[in-house]
Amino acid sequence: MTDTQRPVRDYPFNAPDRLRLDPFYAELRRTEPLTRVRLPFGEEAWLATRYADVRTVLGDPRFSRAASVGRDEPRITPRQIEGGILSMDPPEHTRLRRLVAKAFTARRVEQLRPRAREIADGLVDRMVEAGPPADLVERFATPLPITVICELLGVPVTDQDRFHVWSEAIVSTTSLTPEQIKSYLDSLWAYMAGLIAQRRDTPTDDLISALVRVRDEDNDRLTEQEMVRLLAGLLAAGHETTVTQIPNFVYVLLTHPDQLAQLRADPDLVPTAVEELMRYVPLGVASSFARYALEDIELGGVLVRAGEPVIGSVASANRDDEVFAEPDTLDLTRSANPHMGFGHGVHHCIGAQLARMELQVAVATLIDRLPGLRFAGPEEDLEWKSGLLVRGLKRMPVAW
């Protein structure tokens, strides 16, 4: 069978089922590691499912994100990404990334850890005071990362309800109409432009003020639109996925009581446990952000022609038994864990260190402060989000 005769499969293969990874990925890794797929929108693409191939797609400069601009990019959202750092290759990507990278270094993030613990403890205090049941999403998972990213960037926490709503436009597939998405994005960008204008008048010690100084001192390094989009993206991405992952992690722990008991008995396992949960949880409902081959490249036993888009499934790569022993088993003591939960290559999540710290603080705080944490009702009654790029709980009533 030639490459052009391969069957084209509709993708995603099935509707998301809680945090269950479709077993068809495992079959593809064994029999057809590079397969042709058709997403709901855009042109057909190749889907890579093995760890080594996904790593190549995300890290090899012969695969380009910038080449997606002007193409009908394969995607699961009606709208296309309108430029920005996610659609750039080096050196343009490097130019923007360097401007914000210092705010997310391991050293800077560790300086934020005591404050994150203070925020987490305060949230648990209020939950305990009000008494069970409590919605973990609303009372803990949402305000913790929002407060941290607001303080880092210099965004008023009092505005969190507004920008949290607007941020849904970035991860929406069908949860919002195209008109709502445009309205929310316009509102988010206008809001950030307003904060930038405030910092020009009254500079403070935060990331927004730092980027304003860079912009005003050297226009060639950062345009006004780039600054608005970059900061809006950091604000949204800096809390949205962590808001979702905190209850996802708790759900996995509560549905694996033996692993939860081990973690409660040895809280020093929290950092290792967070890495394993990042590997184990298939956060995205499907893969997207295609890379385009800049030349003919052999991948997964297939010749990918120049100009063809390839999508790498991180969720599938993180379950590859060529890399991970018993990959479908949750093992909070797993030491060798080169997962790609934060991506790989030049587009590796710039906030990975911040997210790690927040997830560690969240898990450690809940283990320590609420040792009897449990679902407040039957597991099947939990409400899951729908119509988004990510899997997660809409509500998670808990007791302790």
C-alpha cells in the first residue's frame, strides 16, 4: 500500500470519556504509528502516535509551526490561530520567548512557592470553615492558579471572574459560538491593552511593567500588538490548564485509592507523583497545532512530503511501552519519567516550572490538610466539561 492509499480516519477517534485514553492509540502504535487523519476543520494530516516520532515532530526544526500561517491548518476548533508566538519558528519565536522567560525560571518560581502555599492554605481554611460539601473546582482549583498568575503578571485578582470567562475562548471547540469566541478574545485583548496603558502611567514591579519598558525603549524588539497578545496569552494559559489539572489529578488519586494511600503515607513523593500524573492524564481531547514538513522526511516508516502537516499525540506518546514500563498503570513512584506533558522543543510550555510548583502545592496541601478527602457523592454524578480542547471537571463536590 502506498502512502496516498492509506485510509483516512476521522479524528478524534471517539468522543472523550472522562480521562480515559482511547485504546486505539495503542493499536496504532503497534501497527500504523503514522496514520492519515481528518480533523473537524482544515486539511488532512498525518498523526504520529509513538514517543520517538512525536518527539521528532515537536523538536526537529524541519517541522515548522510558522508554515501553518496562510494554510487551512488541521484543527478541532472552527477558528484558526491568528498568528502569535504559537505560530512562530526561531528566530522570531526566540525573540518573544526570551522577553518573558526570566519570569518563569526555576529560581523565580521557587521564590513564589511560599506565597502559593499561603494562598492554598487560605482556600482550604475557607472550605473547612464553610463545611462540606464543597466544589473543589470553584473553591480551590480555580482561585489558586489565578491568584498566582495575577500576582506574577500584575493583574488585579478582583478581575478574575471576567478574564477567566474570556479565557474559555482560547480552549473552546464547540462550547462557544464563533461570535462569542470573537467577543471574548476582543474583550481579553482590550482588557490587557488597558492594563498596559496603566503601567505606562504608573509603572510597578511586575511582568507587564517590564514588557512595557522593553517595548518603549526598543520598538524593534516588541510591537504593541505582540505585547498585548503575548500578555493575554500568558494570563490565559498561565491559569487555564492548571485550573483543569488540579481536579483531574484529585480525580485520578481518588479513583486509585492504593496510590493515594501511598502518597498520604509518604508526602515526599509529591514531586514524583505530579510528574506521573502529568504523564498519565490525557489532558487534551485530541492533538492539534500541526507542524509542516519543510522537506521530505521519513517518519514512522512513512515518507512525509514537504508541505504536509503532521500532528503529534502527546497523550499517546506518554503511554508508549517502548519508553514507559506498564504505561497504562499509574505508578506514583515512577522515577524514570521523560513525559511530554508540557510539550517538547522550542514550544515547550514556558510556564512548566510554574505549573509544576502550583500542582505540587495543590496536591501537598490537600493531602496534608484534608486527609479524609473524598467524593461528596457517586462518582458517576460528577460533571465533566464539554466542547473544549481539554478534558476536565466542571464541578467536583468533595467532602472530608
